[in-house]
Amino acid sequence: MADYTFLDLVAPGIAERNHGEGFNEIFGNPLLNATGTVTINHVVMAGVVTVLIVILGLIARRKYASKEEAMIPDGKLTVRNFFEVIFDATLGLMTEMMGKENAKKFFPLIGALAVFILLSNLLGLIPGFLPPTQNLNTNLACSAVVFVVYNVAGLREHGMGYLKHFLGPIWFIAPLMLVIELIGHAFRPISLAVRLTGNMTGDHMVLGVFGDLAAGLVQVPALLPVPFLFLGLLVSIIQTLVFCLLSSIYISLAVSHEGH
């Protein structure tokens, strides 16, 4: 029987790279390397997160079966409280960025992204599981949705006037401004995806390395990764917040009447 280290269980993608499989396990193929193979690990993990969200959503939904029961807060941490904390924080953040009316309009998108990204990040803290957000393709899919939504929202809000701001305020530098604006907008979803991928990969790598180190110690090896689990929890929450914050800013800029 083969010997498996803590790194093999906690971060199989990292372990495979250490065994010579290459760098593309992090960023996925064929996006960055068309000649490589495609792993389905992160696709499966994304499916696990989706099923988990559905199950938790159905559990929380039963708490809202009646108005009387919905008005009574739970006295302990429950699935309902978990969702309410996430949604309250997300809606409050969006309200500050784009106002109450627009926040309510786009809350279903940002709220869904917050739950999916947070649970995906937290999944990586469980030995044997990969966070889907460690793969660039997963994050590009999320950021591409944001990209499409904020541009469509800008067109619906301003009509053809939304396209005029790509040309700048002065007509004779319009071609230059158009190129700059197109590059800037194209870079937005890429920056969202790469930032989340890099941070989750680094966090998972640190956890895997120190977990592998702990496996070789004789005394209390299981306690060594504990501080890094708390660090991973903090990183998971912060990266979810950053993704939702930047997404809200992009939508706010698109639907705002200032500068249009």
C-alpha cells in the first residue's frame, strides 16, 4: 500500500506538482497550456459545493415557512443564522457602494457569489478536499458573469451613452481612450480571478506544507497546523469580501450617472 502524507490529503494538487506533474494543476488547462491534461478535481469540488448550497438552502428555507417563526431569531448558530450573517454583510456592503435600490436589484448575484466563494474557500480547510476557487477556470467563470452583468446593466441604464464614456471627454483622443478603456475593462475579470486563485493557492500550500511537516513530528503533530487553519479561515473570509466588494464597485460604476 502506498504511503500518503498530510500534503497528499490536504493539497493533492500541490503534491502532484512536487512529483513532477507540472504547474498547470493550479491554473488549469487548456486555458494556459493547451497541450496539457485537464483535471476534473476542481469541477467535482464545485459540484460538491453546489449540492451543499442546495441542501443548506432547503434547511434554512424551512425556518421561513411561517411569518411568526421567521420573526423569532435562533438562539444559537444555525444554518439560517449562517446565511443571514452572509447576506446582511453582503447587502450592507452593496448599499454603501451603489445605494439601496441598486443593492436590492443586484443582491441575488452578489449574494450567490458570496455564498459560493466562501463555502468553496472553506472546503479547502477540510483534509481531503480541494477548494474549487484554487483553480483559475472556476474563478474566471464567476468573474465572467460579473463582467457580463455590469456591462449589460450599464447599457440598460444609459443606453448608447454607456458606450460613449469609453471614448473619453475629448474627441481627438477618443481612439486612444477606447483602447485604454477596453483593456481596462477586459482586465477586470482577469484580475478578480487571478487574485482569488493566487491567494487560495498560497493559503492551501502553506497549510499543506506545515501539515506535512507536522506529520513527521513525534510530539503533538496534529496541533502544528491549527494556527494555519485559523489563518486559512481568515483568508477565506477576506477573499470572499474582496471579490464581492470589487464586483459591487464595477456594477456601481456601470449604473452610476456620474461621468455618463
